[in-house]
Amino acid sequence: MRRRGFITLVGGAVVALPLAALAQKPGRTYRLGCLSPHPRDIHFNVRFFDNLRRAGFIEGQNLTIDYRAFAPHIDLISQLAAELIIAQPDVIYAAAPEAVAAVQQATTSIPIVGITGDMVAEGLVKSFARPNGNITGISIFSPELNGMRQDILIEAVPGIRRIAALADSSTTTEAKAHALQEAARARNVELSIYRVARAEEIAATIDKAQASGATALNVLNSGMLDGNGPLIMERVAALRLPTMYQWGLRAEQGGFIGYGPSPDHLADLTARFAASLLRGTMPADLPVEQPTKFELVINLKTAKAMGVTVPESLLARADKVIE
């Protein structure tokens, strides 16, 4: 069921990078390195690589793809980045701040297209308009979205008084955590922050959050946490703990609720950046962009299984409701 749009954040228009212009050099094989929290076969990657194919970069013909997934082994992310550099790719795609930072530390010359929370605030580029260096890509408003997701979660579970946030200890600062707690307090809700550093800590930490009295969970932005989404979904389902995710797709997969940029929109935009860089455009000449399409998805089947009655006012604002 499609619903009218929910929230659109301010941001510049998507850069119009041509998919077919500046034809590839005949006989040349290009190499793309990828460092992502996710397995290669997720829908985002399928669409991303298909867009590259339509742009003329065809794996097995004139494109070689080296892929590394880091979420299961976050402690090896620097090693994985180094492996990609050794292969001497023409361009590197890096998803999540920790991936972009790891690749940036490994090379200052290979062009990088990244997806991260806020490239300027994270010190990855000097400005959105003039990124300089060897990095460009997409900033997805992660700090702002964490607060928006918290507000939506509080609205989605009427009468809630205690919630928990699952945070990546390497990406969630004390200042960000405090801001979320103050925002929750303003709505008469107590927020507790539970930090994890590795995938092995996630299940036990969720158990601890619920045992401490939290009746809903907000998964904060993190490549490591997002890459372990299936593990989180399995645990909260067993506990019947209503949970907000970073992407609407998680609700489509059986989670309670998700809000974030449209994965299809991000995949299309990322492919345009990657194709332009593969053709030789310098990263400094491509301003950092922000997504313009966001999705709120609510899974009513999951809500009912968890004993939650989502207000009709929120359902009316959702982009998609799973019934």
C-alpha cells in the first residue's frame, strides 16, 4: 500500500552525472573496489551494479569488482581496506563512515565514492561544494535522522515511557547521545543508550536493554549495526520488542518500522558518481550530495505480533504499510 510522502529533508538537487557520456576506452578493463557492511547480494548492490552495466561498465567484460563486507568482522576493516588498495582499483566505493575513513587512511590518490552520515562533520571532506582530496559521494543526514526516528518510534508506540537506543561505540559520540536523551525527556520519555563494539555483543545488549525496562528500541546509524540487521531483527522478534531501523527496507523484511533514504535512490546516485569517477572525473570536481527521497515503512503484521497498535495518524503519513 503506497501512502503519501512523510518527511523530506533539505538538500541540494541530485547532481546530474550522465550515465552514457564520455565513453569508456576501448579494450580497457576497469577495476572497482567495494567496502561495505553488507553481503554483495543485497538489493542495493544488485541495483548499483546494474546501473553501472547500463552505464557501460560490465562485470566480466570491461569491469572487475573486488568486494569486501566488514560488518561481521569490524576489527578487520583496516585490513580489508588495505587488500582493496593492493589490487590497485581505479575507484573505490565505501559505505558507512568507518569504511570511508579506513579507505581514506589507506590511500590519498585513488578516487573514493562514499556514503556516510555527514562527510564534513566527520572530517572526511572540507566542504560539500568543494570536497578536495580524493573523496566525494553522499551524506545521508544520519545525526538528524536518528532524532527523527526516535520521534517516530515514540509516536508509533502510544503511552511509551522508556526506550533504548542501540549505538555503535565507535560512531555515536557523547554529545549525540545526550541530544537524543534530552529530546526524549522533552516528550516525557526516558532514553537509555546501550553501546556495542562488535557483532558478538549485539544480542546480549538487546537482552540487557529490555531487562532494564525498555519497551522499544531505536537502532542508531552505524554501518556495523546495519550490516548486522538480520541478527538484530531475529533477537527483537524473539523478545517482542518494537524496533526502529535505519532503512524502510527492514520493515519490509519483517521489522516493526524503518525510516531513511530510499535505497533505490541511493543506489542510482552512487552509480552515477562511480561511473563518472571511472571515466576520469576528479572527486574534487563532484560536490557531495544529499538524498532527496526518504521512506517511512511500517509493518502492521509485526506490530500486531508485538501487541502494538500504531496510531492511524502515523499510518496515514507512511510511504508503505505492510499488512
